[in-house]
Amino acid sequence: MQTRVHKVLLGGVKSANHFAALTDAKGKTLDLNVTAQAVNPRWPGYTDVCAETWELYPHEAADGTHQYWVLRANMRCSCAGPCHYHADHGGDAYAAMPSAPALAAQPARTKHGAAHGHAEAVLVARELSALTAQAKAVAGDPAARAKHAATMAADATALDLSAGDLEGELGVAGVDDDGLLSAPGAAAAVLAGSSAVAKDYYVVSALLKLHRRLVHRVHDLLAYDWPQRGTAKPMRLAAPVQGGAQ
């Protein structure tokens, strides 16, 4: 990966909601706050969520075939404080930044518990093999290629991923040590359906699928895992203790 990609998944200057672009196993559109508050009715609603990819790891077997791909990212919500990529979020970074940071021994409490974390998406060998076969089948067929490219371009648009974003994550062979694309501009040619390089269709389709799975993973952590931890607030001695004397 040559460059990290930062995306606002919910909120921000573009009023993004990448979760709404995806569906669950039953075909129902993902709704982050509805799901989170069903798990914990007291859970505060999310207003601003982002993720920043930092590693794309294609693992190869001894014969060079891909065994699995992993896309790793850092995730956070707005209650973690100003993001490094402030321009993507909007607002007044100066006004939002505390004048006196919390002591290291006393980290600031937030409404959403950890407020930041790590997420990753995975494609396994059988899935990668299927994408390879599809890429080989469409590369030499202009009609099939155009149809496949249109589907991928729609997914890229829904997740606000430009050809440059994809190229930065995939890298270019001969330009960086582990580049996966055949040439500069290859990602744009794939999304336009003008490329006839099967390998480029394979790696772009795999990365797009990983990004969709990454958004799913962020959703699941925010909607199911974090709310079960409870809201972070100072403990008061007068509060009733569950299962104990009142």
C-alpha cells in the first residue's frame, strides 16, 4: 500500500452514510444508530464516524497464488476528539480542541466508550479464486467487461472511493515493491471498462469487496460490540448495584 485512505463513513462535510449503501444478510439496509440502540437503548447516537486504511496484505502461497487478502484500518467516532483529517469532517477544529488535554494517567471519558479502535476485512482463497476466474472471463469480452466495470464503479461511488484511492492502496508494479496494478492509471481504466488486463480487474474487484466488508465490520463493532460495553461515565456511590442491595 503506497497511501492510506481516510473516509468519513457517517457525517462529515458530504453528509456521508456509507452504512446505508450496504445491506445485511437478510437484504435489509444497515442502520447504524437503530441497530446500536436496539442493543443498548441508552447508547448515544453516532453523528460522525471515520476509518483510515493503513495496510493491504495479500498473502501468497509458495506457488504465488493468493491465499487471503486482509485490509486493515483504524476507526473512530467524533467523541474521540478532532481527527487528523479534519477537512473531511468539517466544523471548527480550533474550537473543538480542548485547551488543556487530559493527563495521560486520566484519559478523557467519552460517550462511546473506546471511541476508536481497529477493524479489518478478509477475503479467503476460494473467494479470490472466484474473482480471478471472473476477471479472466471478462477481460477479453467488451460487453461482459463493461457490465462488470459498471458494477464496480457503482460500488466505488457508493463508498466514495476514487480511482486514485484504489491505485494508492494497490500500488503499481515496478513503482513500489509490492504493487499489484499493471501500470499507472490502471484502476481508472478498470472502472471505465477500457482495460483488457485480467489481473487489474481481479485486484480492483478484490479491493472493492474488501472495502465493503470493512464498512460492514466497522458497523458491527459500533452497533453490537461497543454498546455492550456501556456508556463511559464516572461511577456514583449512590447508584444502585445490579443484583445487590438497593
